[in-house]
Amino acid sequence: KFAMVAPDVQIDDGKGTILISSEEGETEANNHRKLSDFGIRNGTRLQADDFLQDYTLLINVLHSEDLGKDVEFEVVGDPPENIGPNPSEPASQNITNGSDDGAQPSTSTGKYV
């Protein structure tokens, strides 16, 4: 729904508990666990970052007994309008970290040590 490509999700409590990592295999052990296993309850905030799109989403977890039959969760709110690449933007334009200062990508072919 929010068009995240490679999200990292952590509990927004200052401890940095990572629930989902964009690094393959890093958090697979969490896949079978419930949110309550991590101490996530009504009112907990999660932070989802998609570094590939320079996009951060704060999620407020709210418990509700009023969901419809067979509905496990509901996303309430509107996703941002400008998610993902802009199809009207020319593909040849290189903008890094929001900077359009004319800098060009490196063409170095040297080996790293």
C-alpha cells in the first residue's frame, strides 16, 4: 500500500529493535513471531525507512476489537502522493540525495583496497 521497495522497520523507542531488515536473511527469524513478542502494544510507534526512495513512515499501532470478520489489521491514513520514481522526470538526470548540483557519477575503474 505504501510502495516501499526495501524497508527497514524498527520499534521507535530509542533502543533500535529491528523487526524487518532490507538486508536479506537478517530478520528472517522474526517472520513467525507476533508483534506482542516484541512488546508492541496499543500506542507503540514503529519507524519504517526505505533508503532506496529516501522515504520514512511512522506507524502508530492501535488495538481495536471492531475489525470485520477475518480482518487481522487495517491501515488507516493516506499514503504520500509522491512515492517512487517520477515517470515525467527524464531518465538521464542524476540527482543524488536531493541534490542537483551538476555532479556526475564517478567513472573511475581503479580497484579498491
